[in-house]
Amino acid sequence: MANVRGCNLPDDLYYLVEKHVWAKPMDGGILRVGITAVAAKLSGGKLAAITVKAKNIGQEVMQGKSLATIESSKFVGPVPTPVTGVVLRANEKLATDPNLAVSDPYGEGWVAEIQASNWDGEKGTLVTGAEGVAAYQAKLEADNITCS
Amino acid sequence: MADDKVMIIMTSGPDTPHRCATPFFFASLAVAMENEVTMFFTIDGTLLLKKGMAETVYPKAGGKAVSGFLQDAMDAGVTFLACTASMELHDLKEEDLIDGVKMVGGATMWQVAEDCKTVLTF
């Protein structure tokens, strides 16, 4: 787990840095996706809801399109999907405790699981490993974002 | 009728500050859900589009001004339409309104409403 400007950024995840979301390959071509610690910080730190659009379940959502929405008292915005794929299920725990996405964004606070449509093709559009963390660091520095 | 278009008709204004944040919040939320969103301002809602006005309206004491919610919605890509008749009601001219607002007649409201799957009124 790398710590960049106060933000925890595991180097085993794939990031869509511009959108502050991550993807983690699971078994069978399934990807677990969620928001990063940076997104949690930018949303105000205390969330009112994270809602996966019900219509998206069982449907293919294109990379960068809205998978879910995130709401706090002062902010509302989309959670774009980092990969194209069919949405298999939402993390039901977020319905009762959206702040899991803040306290444990890479664990219990994941947002959805997706059957990737073109993981091999899209993998290269995401960043990962030490290089990925460095790319994310550059974004945080450029935008002057810190999580602490 | 398009299944990704929604409309919010805003009639509440500075006299009822507690009614003035949620409509903008819902508009931003609808954009985040991949909808094309139009806000139509009429009756007292139009007053919120007067330059400098939304900055003075606070839904919650010590909280975020309506201007912040309004700007979030505008930044998200919500279309802002102001009713010309309500501008006359409040003696407002086009130059009195903030940038990014289009003035239209009531018939446009009906045309947009007929093209939307959902219309909310506040």
C-alpha cells in the first residue's frame, strides 16, 4: 500500500486516474471496482449514499460512463466505471453504510462487480503497479490534492 | 419521448431558502445518472438567476449558499431556461441574469416537458 500525499493507493489495483476509480481482477474475468481514497476525500469525507443505478445491473456499461452515483451533503457526482462490462452486482453493504467506501475503499467498500467485455484491450488504458502509483501521484500534484 | 431526458421546474425562490438547494442537487444527480437535464425557472425561481442573488440565499444557516448548488448543476451540464413572463413579473432584463441562462416562453416549457420521461416541480 503506497501512501501518496496522505492518500492510500495500493499498487496491485488498476486505476482510471482521471476518474478516481479502481479495478481489481477477480476469478473468471470478473472485475471488482470502486472509488479511490482520493474520490472519498474529494466527496467531502462523509457520504449520504452510493447508489448503483438499478437499470445498470445485467447491462453493459462503457468505460468512463456512470456506473453509480455518490452523494454527500455538499457534493453529488458519478462513479464512472474503469472498464467496459456487464454489471453483475452491486455491493449491498453500501446501501446501509455508504461510508464503507470512505473507511475501506479497497476492501469492504467496493462498489460493484463487472464481467469485463474487453479486459485485455482496456487494461492498457489503466495504470497499475509502481508506475501506476507514480502516475496517480503526478495527477494529485498537478491538481494539488491531498487526503490528509 | 426520450428515455434519458428529465426536467425540473423551479418555482421556489429566495423567500423559501430551504426549498432552493435540493432541486439543483437533484439536477446534478440526474446528470450523474447519464440523463440530459433541463431546469426551467418560473414564478419566484427566476429570481435565483438574478446576478448576485443566489449567493445571498442559504438553505441552512452556516451551510453552502444556493449559488454553490446552482454552479454545480451548471458545471455538470444542466440546461438553464428562464421563463420570460416571470422575468417581466419581477422586472428583470436579460442582462440582469447570470451567464449561461436562455430566456424562453412558456410554450418551450411544454415542448421540453413533452419530450421528457420525468418532470419534477419544486
